[in-house]
Amino acid sequence: MVKKTDIDEFYRRLSLVNSAPTSELEYVNTFTLLVAVVLSAQATDVGVNKATGPLFKAADTPEKIVAMGEATVRDYIKTIGLFNTKAKNVIKLSQMLINEHGSVVPQNRAALEALPGVGRKTANVVLNVAFGEPTIAVDTHIYRVGNRTGLAPGKTPLEVEKKLLARTPAQWKLHAHNWLILHGRYICKARKPDCAACTVQELCRFKGKTTL
């Protein structure tokens, strides 16, 4: 496990690479961010962006999505995995936003998780990216980085999330989510981590480093 005294330096180094990291999902407002994150489950951000670019030009509010109808939404997102289920969820969550939240995405975890297709990870992304809350959404990248580096080892995404929240200094929590995702996506990759290009390799506890 990364030493507690090294955690501040761990994040400081990530911040030097990218001082203000942002989500790579493309969106135009909080509603489209929510839809994009729902669509991103078991899909790449690049693949989602290709589909949502045209979709969000045609419909960027719950009302427009509902008026569009499930079949049309499905046609826009057919290149994304699980598109049938996701189209249903996008229509249902849009209708719920209209009926229960005045078409506004709620800044509340329980209310977000009550929406179709929205789990803890999706809620955390929306709370962090849209509302600036210091949440950490543990996807496959963050799960891998947390375990591989020793920053926050855990057997489940929730365990990793709780350890990250407990171990991450307050000054780094707002951007921790995006720093760790980007680090996992481009440096600490699944099959072959690029340790030579890693800014935190000296602090990392991974025993199978590709190079020193």
C-alpha cells in the first residue's frame, strides 16, 4: 500500500501532469452529462461521444428525448453496447425527471440512484462533474489503479471508493476521480502499464513494473 505520507505527493504529481482534469465524455448540460454517463456503462467514452454528438444536437432536454421516442433514441445509440436496454432507460429516466424533478437533474445521490440505469458510479460522476462534489466514481480504471499502485486496495469497487475517500487529502478530492481515470486509461493500462512514462512510479507499490 502507498505510504500515507506519500499520498499527498502522489496526487501532487498527477496534478502537475493535468492541473484541471475533466471528463472525456462530451455533453452540453447536466442532463446530457447524465445521459452520456448512463450510456458509457460497458462502453468507451470515444464510442459514446460518436453516438451522443448527433443525439444531443437533436435532443438536449428530457422533454425532447421523450418526444423523440424509444425507437429513435435506439437508432442514435445503436453502435453502443446494450443499446436496447439503454434506450429504454434513457426514455424512462427522462420521464421521471419531468414528472418528479421539474426536468432538473437532482443534486442528490438517492434521487439520482432512483433513476433507471443510474447506479452508484453514475451518480458519483454526475455529483462530481456537474455539481463539484468531491465524490470518486470507481470504474475499471480506478479499481485497477487503486489496487495496482497500492493507493487504495480493495476487493470491490465500493471498498476501493471508501478507501480512496478516506485516504485522499481534502485538497485533492475534487479532481481525484478524473486524475485516476486518466492515469488508468493512458498510463497505468490494463495489459501493459507504461511505467516508464509514469509520474508516480517511485511511489507505486506494483511489483511487476515494466521498467524502472
